[in-house]
Amino acid sequence: MFETIINGLNNALYSYVLIILLVLGGLYFTVRTRFAQFRLLGQQFKAVTEKTDKNGVSSFQALMVSTASRVGTGNIIGVATALCVGGFGSVFWMWVIAIIGAASAFVESTLAQIYKKRGKDGCYGGPAYYIEAATGRKWLAVVFSVFLILTYGFGFNMLASFNLQSTFSTYGFYDKTYTPWIIGFVVAALVGYCLIGGGKRIISVTSFLVPVMGAFYILVAVAISAINFRLLPEVFRQIFAGAFDTQAIFGGFSGSCVMYGIKRGLFSNEAGVGSAPNASASADVSHPAKQGLVQTLSVFIDTMLVCTATAFMCMSSGVTPPADSEQAAAYVQEALSVTLGQIGPIFITVAMILFAFTTLLGNLFYVDKSINYLLGKEPSKAVRNGYYVVASLVIFVGAGLNADLLWGVADVLMGGMTLINMPVILYLGKYAFRALRNYEEQMKSGLEVTFRKRDIDLPHETDYWN
């Protein structure tokens, strides 16, 4: 019954509500920012390298935390699942949701910077704070925070744990009864150890691991695609043929490439969901629009680079994907083994270990900030340790559950966050647009970039920018 309810909610959310909200909202933001995701690509890279006070969190570090959550198991198993169930056309719709979603990412992260708060260890904030400050509805901010905790602390982390252990299923020692629980226990113990160091350790760990693992993974994927370059024209043909096969799309929309492209694209890049702003608010920058541009870049890194790399690596292998989400990990490993031999499955397992680890840490960084908001202060050591125990148990349990159920729960919870965050940033978007114009005017004049809330006629109280 629970699985039936989850499937029903999924179909309702992704067949109608979220598609309309995300696509139309993203297009609106794209037009109002004058296509900033393309027009200001150079500024996005420049903003990442901005130096800050040695005690503050830099734009690059905030980018790595949000990318740690974005670039994860969904970039491998999530993409493979879309190919298995939705077909090759789902890749096109991943691209679409990333391109227009990048504008949503700019708006939500710029707003997080505008409404950020002062703390003893620096600045912090996120959707809960701009929801309360701008709408006056604290209850809505509380509901959002609860959804975020359930989504990232439970739904996504259980799924990441399952996806990680599933890559071991092709090895001879794998036993369905015991191996998932053993792997889940090891991962849970490692994450629990890292959590003892708090947010600063999470930032330092992800700042080191994400660039290394991401760059190496993309290089291998590009190399495999280059080796199989003769198949690439056929790959592109199948992507576009599948993306616009109207008979297949409308014949069963809930299982179509559009549905799975949007689901897995949103799961991967999280644009408009309201997660990345929690990391964006912690950055010490001279102008809110800078961090918005940084998070725009993060969406492109996630989908246009990492997800596309996975898709091309699989599709150019010539291996036909099975029509079963449970076999997604095996499909990726088989695809790589065609080109790399026995090294292929091992490479995917290592990549999944790194992806899953950084995803779990990035997710729990968000959860930590939401708990702080709900309590109105930093929790006591006892409360924090209790939460860390629960978080580790969730990771352990997720390793042994059912894949379809875990994907369904994660999608529904993520949809709940999006249903709250997107209308709010649509309402507050004008302040992000004004901040962008203010930033561009200063850049054109050659002046040192600064920001005050009066520059955008912001009527709300803020801790910064006064």
C-alpha cells in the first residue's frame, strides 16, 4: 500500500505539477536574467576564484559542498536508471531541465546570499531564512526545513547507500542476504566518523575529493567515448529520435523519456529544489550575484559534464540497457567492461565509493543547517551526537532496501521541497534580478564590486548588506 501511494504521488507530481512549475519557472528566470547562464559564463568562472578572508568560506568551497551533493550516485546510477527505463531520449530532457534550471539555481542562491545570517563561525542561511524574512510565514519555513531533513537525511542518503552497494552485485563474493548490510555498515561508520568534525571538516573533505574524483571520472568517460567514436553519430540519433517520439511519450507518459529525464535531471542537479542555497549562504563574497553565478556553474558541471559523460560512456559501448532499474549498476559496469575489460567494473565501484561518500557528507551538511534553523540555535553536543547516530543508521538501513521504493520516496520528498521553494523564489525573484543588474553595472564601470540592500530597494530586514 505504501509503495502504491508513493507511485501515485510520483505520477501526479512529475506528470503535471512539477513539469509545469520547473519548466515555466526556469524559462521565466532565463528571460528575466537575459539568459545569464550563457551570457555570463566567463563571470561564473571568475566568481569561483574570488579570494576571501582566510577564516571565511570561499565561493569555491561553497561550490564544492553543493557539488558534492549534486555530483553523486545519481550521476552514475541515476543516469543509468533513466537509460534503462526511459530510454536514450531521456538524456535530451536532462539537458533541457539543466539548461533552464541553471537560471533557477542563480535566483535561489542569490536570494540565499541576500538574506543570509551572521553566526559565530561565519554566515549561514538558505530557503528557510528567505522564506521567513520575505513572507513572514515561519510555519512555511518550518515545513520546508522538515522536508529538507526528510529528503536529504533519509530519502537521498538511503538511496545513495543502496546505489553504492549495488555496484558490488557483479562480483563473485556478493550475497544478496548479507553483503548489502555489511557494505552499509562500513559506509555508515565512515560517515559517522567524519561527522564528528562538524561542518568545517565536511567542507575540507569535499573541497579535496570532489574536484579530483569529478575530473578523473570525466577524463575516463571522454576517453571511452573517443575509443568508441564511430558509434557517437548513432548515439546522437537515438537521443533525439527518442526525445521526440511522441507516440512513445504520450502512450505512457509516466514511464516516458520526458518523465525520467526530468526526474533524474532534477535529482542530479537539484536546480530549484532549495538545497544548494544552504551552501551558497555560507560563502563570504562581495556581492550576492557572484554566488548565484557560481551555483549556475555547478548545475552545468553536474548535468552537462558528469551526467552526459556517464550517458555517452554507456551508450557508445553498444550494450543494450535492460528495462529494469534494479540492473542499472550492472548495466554501467557491463558497458565499461566492453571497452576497459575487467578494469571497467572496478573503476565504477571506486567512482561510486567516492561519489557516494561526498554525496552523503554534502547532504548531511544541508540537514545540519536545517536542524539549526528549527532549534533557533546551534544544538547541544548531546543533540548533535544523537542526530549523527540516527543519520548513520539511516545510511546502514538504506543499503538493504528496495531500489524502486527508494527512488520513489526520494522523488516525492524532493518534489515536496520544490513545491515550496519554486513559488517563493518566483515571488522574490525581482530582488535577484535587481542584484544581477547592479552587479553588471559595476562590472562595466570598472568599479570595485560592492553591495548594499538599498541598491535593490529591499524592504526586508537583513543581517548583511546594510
